[in-house]
Amino acid sequence: MSERTAFYHDERCLWHTTGEAVLVMPVGGWLQPPAGGGHAESPETKRRFKALLDVSGLLGAEVIQLSAPEVAEEDLLRVHTRSYLERFRAASDSGGGEEGLFAPFGAGSYEIAKLSAGLAKRAVSDVLSGALRNAYSLSRPPGHHCLPDSAMGFCLLANIPVAIEAARAEHGVERVAVVDWDVHHGNGTQEIYYERPDVLTVSIHQENCFPPGGGGVEERGAGAGEGYNVNVPLPPGSGHETYLYAMRRIVVPVLERFGPDLIIIASGLDANAADPLARQMLYGESYRQMTRLLMGAAEELCGGRLVAVHEGGYAESTVPFCGLAVVEELSGVRTPVEDPFEELFSAQQPARRVLEFQRTLVDEMAEVLI
């Protein structure tokens, strides 16, 4: 197996538009047009992430950059209903629209979404074939909220399930674990695999953030899939130590119990301390250490086969440093870049009494989940 890491990217993914908005709300009524900004799901966080990889020197000799073709219709139909795909494509062809809650898109977004899923598909395929040790796919639009028959939460196609089902058809992979550390609940991935025992879905997220009313510990799967869906809802402001504690106390043990052939990270970087759509307190080193934990689990359980697929992250200031930390850890290469926000955010972490309370909550969840 290769020891190389790859970064999958295509400039066209940054051309997907979510329209004019104030944070996530369309302009109009009492909402004034934004000055110098717009919709939270803009291309800028992703563009700046990629730019930092370039100027740091990490892309090139150390991490190879690759692209991929759009996924085929047959790939999409393994996950999505034909009626949804036809509605999405028709709206995209006619200038854009919104096919679900908080899921606006413009002209051409259907093809761009197929490309976004294609990047994830090829990253998974190349790791399974042994061409790569691990990979990061800078997929946009994201995917973890997307349902089989509807878009949701900026997500237009279910990138990771599309990649998993293609890998099942083309590589015969049997057991896949998805660890979703996006700050929002990975409800789309959960729904797609809720009754299946061959895909373990784990979502560590801010409690009651998005979508509302779901993502609780009690949602464990159903039928043959009972016990194969794991939610770790953390209170707002949990921070670096609580996230790492939850990863060690719950996420790694459930991975060990499941024994996957491949681990996929739904790599939302929106638990960072500056994100406008959530209230957690992570920073670059948090993501570095979470990546390290999952790399260790992958080495032990599935020959190191690990793929990260980009999801959310809306702070242009901090997302690049969080993403760089993940890719540095995947590749085993440290660049000269220092996270300028680490000292600030590490000093704003919860006090000891709060941390003790949060650990108690995690321990209570562990009693149910493990």
C-alpha cells in the first residue's frame, strides 16, 4: 500500500452559489443586503483553506493534488430517489432554486454537486485500491444533511453515502464507519443507514443546533441497524478537552467494537471558536488531535484506510488553520505555519468545574452507547 496522502479539489466546486443572504436568511423584508459578505456557505472558507495548503508548501511534493470526474447517474440512484434528482436537475438547469430546508443553489449546481460527490468517490476508491494511504476531499457543496429525496442544510447530494455505495459496488468493501465531527448533526447520513448494520454512523455535534429536534443519544438505529447509529450531542461551549474526551471515551471504542474496513471522516470544521453558525470552542490543534486519534484507530482496525470528506465550516479566519492541521496530520508533515488563533482560543476554554460537568455528561452517554 502507498504511504502517500492526496488532496482532492476542483475549482469548479467553488463556483456553486447559494445566492444573496444574511448568514442563512434570504435578503428581503427587514434583512438588508449584506455589505462585503453574504451567505454563510460561501466558497471563501474553502478557497482560503486550499490557498493555505499551497503557500505552506504542503501541496506538491508532500501531498499530491488530484481531481475527479462527476459521479454517474447510477452512482446517485444507489442513494437518491429518481424524482429528487429530476427536480434538482430541472431547477438547476432553469437558474436555481431551493429543494429543501436551507438548501439554496444556482444555475449549474446540479453538475457541480455531482463533481463534489465525484471527488469523494475517487478519494475513497484510491484509498481502497492501495494507491494512497489516506486522502482529503475538499467537496463543495457539502453532503451530510442531504436526504434520499430532499436537499437540506446547504447539502445537495449525499457525498459520503454516494462514495460508500460506489465503493461497495466497485471494490466489494463490506464494513464502513463514518465519523462525523461537523458541529451539526449528520442527520442525512444517519437516515440513509439507519436500518443497516454494515455502515456505522457516528455523529459528534453540538446539541440542538441543526437540524432542530434530532441527534439524541436515543437514536440508535432500527431493525438490523439497531446499535449501528451513535450520536454524541455535546453542550454548547464544550471545547477542546471535552471533544477529545468524547472521542477517546466513546468514538474510538465504538469503532473498535465495529471493526470497519474503512473509516470516513465527515470533516466539518465548524466547531471552531469563531464559527458563526455554532457555539463550540475548537481550534486547529483540536482537529489535529482528533485526526491523530482516528488515524490510530484506522491503523489498528483497517490498515490505515482513512478518508476525510469536507462538510461545513463558515469562519474565513479560522477554517484554513483547522483544515491545514487535519491534512498535516494525515500526511505526517508539519509545515512552518503556526495557528495565530491558538493562544487566543486555548485561553478561552471552559473552566475546570464546567469541564467536570461535561465529562459527567460524556460518561453518562458512554454507559448507553458502549
